[in-house]
Amino acid sequence: MPHRTVLARAATAAGSALLAGALLAPVPASSATGPTSSACPAGVADVADCWTGQDDNGAYYAIAVPHDWNGDLVVHAHGGPDLGDASDPTRSVEDLDRWAVMAREGYAWVGSAYRRGGYGTRMAVADSESARQVFEEAFGVPGTTLAHGQSWGGDVAAKLVEVHPTSYDGVLLTNGVLAGASRGYDYRVDLRVVYQYYCGNHPRPTEPQYPLWMGLREDSTMTSAGLRSRLQECTGHQSAPADRTALQQRNLDDILAVTKVPERTLESHLRFATFTFRDIVHNRLEGRNPFSNVGVRYSGSHDDKALNQGVERFAADPSARRDLTWDSDLTGAVDVPTVTLHAIDDPTAFVEHESAYRATRAGAGTDDLLVQVFSREAEHSSLSDSGYAAVLDALDTWVDTGVKPTPAGVASSCTGFDTTYGTGCFVDPAYEPAPYDDRVEARPGGHRWPTMSAAQERAWSHQPGIGIEP
């Protein structure tokens, strides 16, 4: 483990002032182009020095080291996935700005933009670990190394500490997609078929037909704007209720009631079930289907019998489901302190993902190293800086002292951080999320967690071509 004793960590922090003077000329790294001194984003420009570069796999990364570095490092995994072909050099810089609170709290920070767009949790894991190695080669071994991920990045960071258990001392998961891809996208599978049942315009009857598990046919030229137009045509979701037709309102009501997707994120969920599903199926799984809705009984509409008789059904290709499971599902085999923070009204990665992760960790026998904190917030992509600072401090203190934090303790400490950030404290120590299958209809056999045990993961790892190509 890279973590040092408290005494050694104190020595690292004391020496960071001396190190800061030399940081403008870091030890050359073996990576492709860096790190090279770069302008910091606005959120950290007054408190840190920054570097950017590109690793041997083509993944761009960004680094920040505070002027008053505490000697510790946060390795950040971004969400998405983005769907561009190549690594985006702006992505990690933007994330550094979004999570500037971490550098402002004294932590060095490194984040990878990943070598390409598109799905691939283990690809993102490899590139995040590469970024950590670039940092250590350039700046030395930190006193403590913490992983962090938000949204899909939560899945990446959780898998990161499973795959590289000796490289990290703790992990912070915020608004994470923690049910894995094999079950974590089932509600989007349901949205895709329920939408088509009511709307019939994706595809239209006059267009080439394809099974809906593809999301979109491979050669389609549909854009996000085109999809938005079809959604508006069917549901009037962009119009005031008074301006919708009776049919549009009924379509919208039925889709929302059956899928339990919030109206304000209906378009983004349908976009994922269209374009990201196409990426998963055509670009990552060679046209094979990893999704199923066999055995699902849809309910909540004005006519459930007709819906269940008319909705498209399909079963997963076992090899495709195996590959997606191996790539992104979590075993729960984690032996470092883990803290999660999740918005109770997260409209994208529903808070019930935390129930799936709790069950995964319990199934693996590691739930004693898990503390889950819930915040009465309603956004997905970012949370209160005061809350971030509080959970980061709780995790770091746990690593240092061995004293497990509590949600009530995090709520109490947040008020102190709020005197600095003023973004509010919303932790609800008493909150407990409902089971995952209260929100997402379980497929047959889908009540047991983890979806993939550590033993199954090891067995599958010996199969040639397993998973998703980087």
C-alpha cells in the first residue's frame, strides 16, 4: 500500500513547501508528451500549479499540485462516457475546475480524459491508473492516494480499487453508477422499448427497422437535435402542459409512470438509450445484444395489459452479457475505506444505485469498509463544495486514524467547511434508500448481488477476448 504512517505523512506535508519550489520542472515522465507546465483553470489558478500531458496510450491528463500541498493525491475518474473517437484534451482540465474544491483543500489532483470516447470501464481504469503512475514518476509517491469518481466515473473508480488494490488507500464515490452496466442500464432499456411502444417514431414505420436493444442502427445519421424533435413530437415535453395535445400528455404521463424516469431528464436518458447503446452494441460488442427485458411486467400506464402485449421483447446474447458484466460490474472485493456521497433526488444515477452497491459489498463481505452519505440535493453532475470537502476529509481521516466516520459526523463537519465555501450543507444522516429493484424492474434472477463474484471475475479473466477492447 502507498499509504504511510501519520508521522511519515506529516513529514511529506512538511516537505511539500520545498517540493513546490521545484515543481515547475518535474522529473521527466516516461509518458508520451509530459507532464508540461500549463495554465490552471480558474477554480484553482490562485492556489495551485498545473500540468497537462498525454500518456503512451494517447490519453490526455491534467495535474494540479497546490502551493500548500498536504502531501496527498486524489486520482479522479470522469463520468460519461463521452462518445468522441479520440481523447479530449479539455476534459480533464474541465473536471479539475469542477472539482477545484479538492485542490483548494490541499490535495494534489490528477485525472485522465481516457484514450478514446465510448464505453469501456476497464479501459478507463487502465488510463486512470496510468495517470497516477505519471504523477508519481514526476512528483514522487504521495503520503496517501485516494481514488474519486462521479457518475459513470463512480463505476470506474470502484473498479479501479478492485483491479489495483495496492495502489490506493481509500475511494470516494459521488453520485456513482454503482449497479454496473449489466443491471445499471435496465431502466434505460425499459425506456427505449416503452418510448417506442407509445411513440412509434424511433424508428418511424417508413424507416429501416432494427431491434431496439441496438439503441440506433449503426449507420444512422440521427443527431441529438433530431432525437429531441421526435420526443417533442410524441410527448410535447418542451411545451407548457397547456400547449400539449391530449395524446402528447397521455404519452408523456405513461412513459414517465412506467419507467420512473424524471421528466426533466427524460431526454438525456433517451439519448443514452439511443447513442450510448449504439456505441456499446456496435463499437464494443460487435453487434451482439447484452440487454434483456424478458419477464419484465410493465405497470403504471393507462392500459398495462396492452402495453405488455405490445412492447418489444428480447433476450440478451449470453456472450455479450458476459463481456459487459466483466468489463463494468463490481465484485465488491475492496479492502480500503470507501465513502459514498449521493444526492437523494439525483435524476440520472438514481439514489437506489447505492442500495445495489451496499448489497454488492455485503455479498462480498466488505460492507464493514463502506460508509454511505446522502444529501438532500437534486443534481447529478455536481454537488455542494462544502459536502465534497466534508466527505473527502472524513475519508482521509479514516485512512489516517482507522476511525470509521458516520453520516452524522459528516453532517456536523460540513458546517465548518461551509464557512469557507458557502455552498450549503444538505446531508441527511437518517436517510436510507429503497432497494434497487423498487426503482428498476428486476429481470429473472436479478435480485442477487454482486452480479459477478471475485471468483467468477478471475475465471472469466482467463478466457481469450473477454470484455471490451480498449
